[in-house]
Amino acid sequence: MKRLRTYAQAINEAQEIAMRRDPSVFVIGEGVPDPKGIFGTTVGLAAKFPGRVMDMPVAESGMTGICVGAAIAGMRPIMVHARMDFTIYALDAIINTAAKWHFMFGGKQNVPMVIRMIIGRGWGPGPQHSQALQALYAHIPGLSVVMPATPHDAKGMLLSGVTDDHPVIFIEHRWLHGIAGPVPEPFYTIPIGKARVAKKGTDVTIVSASYMTVEAMRVSPWLTRAGVSAEIVDLRSIRPLDVQTILASVGKTRRLIVADTGWKSFGIGAEIITRIAEAGIPLDRPPVRIALPDMLTPTSHALAAEYYPTSVDIARNALILCDKKKTDVQKAIRAYAATLTGSSDQPDPTFTGPF
Amino acid sequence: MNTLYYQMLRIRMVEEAIAREYPKQEMRCPIHLCIGQEAIAVGVCSVLQQEDAVFSTHRSHGHYLARGGSLGAMIAELYGKATGSSGGIGGSMHLIDTRVNFLGAAPIVASTIPVAVGVALSRVMQNKPGLSVCFFGDAAVEEGTAHEAMNFASLRRLPVLFVCENNLYSTVTPLAPRQPQRPIADIARGHGMKAFQADGQDVRVVQNVSRHAVDSIRRGAGGPVFIEFATYRFVEHCGPNEDAPALRPPKELAAWKKKDPIRFLSPIEHRALEPLIAKEITEAFRFAKESPFPTYETVTNLRAGN
């Protein structure tokens, strides 16, 4: 019987293990010790580790600089931001200070810190509480950027991040927090920079990360029944990017969909398609980017339902890429969409807001 | 001979030597000389202990040397050499000497203030002795991150000495279009910490107020202290020359030169010290010039590309 834990529990457990193993680890963020505990990811930790699970002033920039200072002096901070949008205040401290400190002093000092950032979708977070800015951070040398999709990887990659001697941006999708999966109890790490073939297939490669991997996995059995064997490459790590795993898969299928939670232009999809072009891997069909449209995020759930790409978009594009007839595709997609239950702005029926 | 004056003269002569050599275009990075402001670096560092951490800005040569940073490694860093304090990767704006806990200088205005506060936080969490000192200019208090760092340092009563070198200018922009007319030290008081204003041109005054501040911080629950020193930069913001008259009023410069921090040094003392320091400087420049450049491999081997 496999030990099941939710993604939020896996993160909570990883932080507990990290703090137990190493007295230099601490967790800091706005609302970290409060009863809701950042969507459950920090619940109970403050009582177990007095003084090491801290609230902080609403000062994302200064506090990030302070965590860099703590890190160069021997601590291993885990910073938590309940919304990735809040980290924009901290861009200077992250990009100019955290990412560069090791380099600009010739390697004399390290900045071992993890910055957890939560991205979201649904229930009206709107333009300033939902942004998925992985492409922004992945552009910066000196940072690692990870986006695990499963509870297993969340625990292992957070522990990798905490034991890494350099800054790691750890991005969690809000809709992953409630999803359960097998999570081994002891300490283990999942290496940063290694993708995972989440499902083997032969007809089309779907490269995805974070919640879009969930969407891809959701549609995958249906695609099989529709005669499309999809290979799903779950990136897990955005920077460094596991180009080899992507190239190996696309070299085999020669058809590509990249599904990302961020915006389309200058995004993760653009980078991956470029890597394939640079490697000279011929594609049988033009590659497809499934991403947020190049517009800001509306709040009303009536609008958000159209805004966010889902497994339906993956299904449609996979069928088209695999040369299914247009009329058949329309019919099949209508049938697939009808199988999806629940509301487009709730991860599952137990989610009733308010955030 | 008072070691404070020796140190100020040494910093002055190093800066003048850099200014002399700079036009040869072998030091190919921006330099921000601290001529005129030496008393603050020397006075503050004179009251510190080995375990205290020091942070600085783009104008860091004086702080680095007053703290005891290696002169040879500093000059080599300016020449971009492998023997430089940051292996030639940082340049004049990124000096470091971990041996003496000079933990870093960076030119993004106010960016090292929270880092200094973070080191103080770690000292407290690790139950280790030592305070953090951060030097910064008058413009730094215009940055939000400075206030965020001061707020947190005060909130947690962290052992931090904030040293504001108010030289009246940000590059060549005077205070008037940047800040309201109030003492900068009042900002720190607003953050709930002790703050002093003092003459930054008299090293004995600097030392006294710094000792008072550091004693207060070391008393444990004393919390952070802020000192605003009045000072003036005798040369241009960036580069080896004086400012053009259009940039800063020559009369203002002349008035401040009457308050040159090394004015207390008698000509006899000056003449006695000069050859010793000159010899050390010559050796440092020779060391820098003779040192090899870093290989590109040393850069790519650093964790920089990830």
C-alpha cells in the first residue's frame, strides 16, 4: 500500500524534514505561521520549530535581501510567497543580489536559499493574484527554477532546493496543493534539472510542467482511446532545462505540443521549440504552444473559463497534429469536453474559496 | 603616531595612486574614489571586532582598506586579475575580503543594507557574537529596501550599525530635488532606533560616536543604531578627476577641503609616513600588474550559468 499525501502535505513534510535535519533551515513569509498556513503547506510547523517558522513584515524586497544575508552567513532560508505576484517587489533582491552574489565575488560566498512562489488559477484571482512568471525567472543566470507537478516530486525537489548551495525558485500551482499521490516517508531528493517521462508514447510529445502536466495526464487515456499515443514529458525543472530528454522524445514522435501555465510570447514554449530547431530535429507537423493568451488575466469566472487552456486544448491539438479529420476532431472534442465534470474555476468540488 | 591618521593617509594615497594610474586604461572598470570621506571608514572600523561583518557600496575602497582588506587583492581586482579579491570577476564595485569579514560591496543603491541586516539575523539565530555594519550614501535612504531593512532590524532589535555617509550628492544631483529638508537621521528615529548625527570629517568624532553606537548595540537588547555623518566627496562621482565647475559649486568644494579629514596630520608626520605607504602601494600595483588574468574557464566553472 503506497503512502499517499497531498502536494501541500508533501511540501509541509519536506520543510519539516529539512528543519529536523539541519538547524540552519528556517521558513519565513507573510502568514507562514497563521492557522491556514499558506494553503496548508506550513500548518503545524511553527509549533514544532519554535523561532524558525516566522512571519515577516510585508516587505518582499527588503526581506529577500535579508534572507540573502542570512544565507551567506550560514543559514538556509525558505522564503514563502502566497502569490508569485508579490515577488515582483523583490525582483532587485532576487536578480541583482541573490542570483549574482556567488558569481560577482568570484565564488567566495554562496546563497543557499529557496523562494517558494505560488501561482494560481480560478476563483477570481484576476490580473494581480495569478501570474505564472516562470519565464521571467528562468531568464536569469544564477537561478534555478523548478515547477514540480506531483506530490512526490514536490517533496523531493524542495529537499533538493534546501540542500542546494544556490538560490532556487520553487513554483507551486495552487491547484496542485489538494492533489494526492504517493510520497515516501523518509528524506529523498529529486535532482534539479532532470525532466521525467510521465507517460510513454509514440505519436506526439507533450512537454508540460506543473499543473499543465496534470491536464496532460488527465486527457492521456482518452487520447489513447482516440488512437493517439502521447508521450508526456514533465519538465519538473525549467532552469536548468533537461534538453536531452525533450530532444529524445521529440526525435521519436516528431510532433510537439508544449503546454505551459504562463503567457505564450517569449515563454517556456518558445524556448523549447527553439532548442528543437537548433538541434536540427525535423518535425512532421508545425509545433504547437498551449499557453495563456497574450493578454492579462480577467477576474470574472465567465471570462476566466475561456482564458485558461485546459486538457480540452491539449486533446484538440493532439488530434490535429496526428492528422485526425477536422470533422472528427470537432465531434470528438465535444464528446471529451462533456466527460469533464466540475466547474472551470475550481480545482475540485471541495474547493469553495475564498482564495 | 596615531594609527587612525596613518590609515586615512594610506587610503588617500591609494586613491590618489589609482587616480594617477587610471588614465593608462589598464584598470578597465568604473572606479568611485572616496577622497575626502576617509575619516568615516577609518573611524567606524576602528571600533569593530574581528567577528563583525562589514558591507559597502560602489564607493568601497576606503571601507575595504579600513577594515583590513588586502591592498594587493584590491588593486588586482581593479586590474581584472585572477589574484583580485573577487578573482577579477567583480571589479572595483564588488570588493570582498572574507578573511576580515568585509563581506561585500555592491553598487545597486541600498542593496547591501538588507544583506547586512540578514547577516545580523543569522548571528542572532546562530547565537553567535558580532554585529553588522553597512555603509551607504545619502541616496540609499530614498530606496524602499533601506526602509524595509531598517524596519525589520528595529523590529527584531538586531545588532546592526547603519552608517549613512551624507556627502550631499547622488552622482551630481544634490539633496534638494531628492529629499525633504529634515535630518536623514530622523528617518531612523521614525523606525524606532537610536540615531546620531555627527561630523564625518574629524576621525576622533567619528570614532567616539561609533564607539558609543557599537557599545549600545553590543549591550544585547540595545538594537540597531543609525549614524548620519556629514561629509563631502573631493573628486568626481566616478573616475579619477575633480568635478567640472558646472557640476558642483567650486566654492562648496573649497569650503569642504578646509575640513579635509587628514588636515590634523602635521607636515612632519606626513613626510614620515609617506615613503612607507608609497612603497606598499608600489608593491601592490606591481603585484596587480604582474598577476595573470583569470581564464574564461574560471568564470564558466562558477555556478553562474544555471
